[in-house]
Amino acid sequence: MLSTGLPQGAVPRLERPGPLRDRVYEALLELITTRALQPGQHLVESELAGHLGVSRQPVREALQRLNTEGWVDLRPAQGAFVHEPTEQEADQLLTVRTLLEAEAARLAAANATSAGIEALEELLAQGLQAVADDDVDAAVALNARFHAKIMELAGNAVLAELAAQVDRRVRWYYTPVARRRGQQSWIEHRDLIAAITDRDEQEATRLMREHTEHTRTSYHARTRS
């Protein structure tokens, strides 16, 4: 076990072809998003480089980029640490997410095709199975895919672009409450599919607003359980 907290073999070594700095950045961002690297964790360049099978330079460049984007804190004379989000940061992000997702649900109810609804139902089945298997990583990934599909069915490119900017952080905040939300989250997804199938824009909007609000309140309540 490395002091970075990553088990040996958890991250595949990166292939050399292509823009290495970008690949290292994406690898580290994924590890942070999924909380394989925990908030507040010390990030040692040499250890990350060894784990990823690269030199320290692309790791250093990736950490600087992650610092600029607010994922990593660079502290003088101490090094790099995974950013620890404040409750206010989380609240603001999840509030914006509610606005975007509620509008996406409304538009999806107006525009969804039968093929799109079938895709949502398939993701629902997979999500319920992930919960039954207590596979949190799969449940988080499927939750992101479900919401992305609704955004796609909405058919608004500008809305989708804005949602994409917050998607990574939504996953970051959702991961620690995924088990708490569990099956209830997917029951709410099922109700959303019903509203979209019925082309009930008002109901789809209401359900999505309540659904995302449940996630926000669960995140704030996580430390009190």
C-alpha cells in the first residue's frame, strides 16, 4: 500500500502514445472523483508517478492543473493535497445542479423518444442490480449515466454543456452518500421515467427537483449518521 492510499494495481499504467500530461490529469481526476484519493489526502509526486508508470513531470503538471480547477490544494513547503470541499461549496454546486437537472427533466418529458425511454429503463434495471449487489462504484457510475441520458433526451446543447461542467463534482459529492441513498434513489428514478413516458413536463420537473434535493440533504447529513 502506497502512502497515497491506493492499493497496488488499482490504477493501470498509462500507455505512452498520446498527450501524457492529459492522460495523467484524467487518471488523477478520476481517482479524486471516485474518492479513491480522499479529500485532505497528501499527494506525493514520486509515488503517484510510480503508480501510474510515468515520470514526475506530467504528474507535477497535472497537479498544477487540478489546483487551478479547485480539485487539489498546493500548500507552500507542504505539497499537494486533495481539496476538502466546504459545506457551502457543496451546497452551492448541488443547488445549481438542481436547476439544470429540473429543466432537463422537463425537456426530456417533452422530447424523449421510445428508444430513449427504453435506455432509461435499462439503466434503471442495472442500477437496482448494483444496489442489490452493494456495488457502490457501479451504482455511482450508473447514476451519472442515468442523469446524463436525461440530459441527452432534453435535446438542449447549451444545457448539456453547462451540466457537463458540474457533472464531475456531482459524482464527487454523491459517492459518499450513494449507499445511504441506495434503492430509494432508483425508486425516484423509476418515478421520473414514468413522468417522462407520460410526457408530463410539470411532474417530471417536480420529481427531479425533489430527487436532487434529497441528494443535497443526504450529503449534508452524512457526518451526523
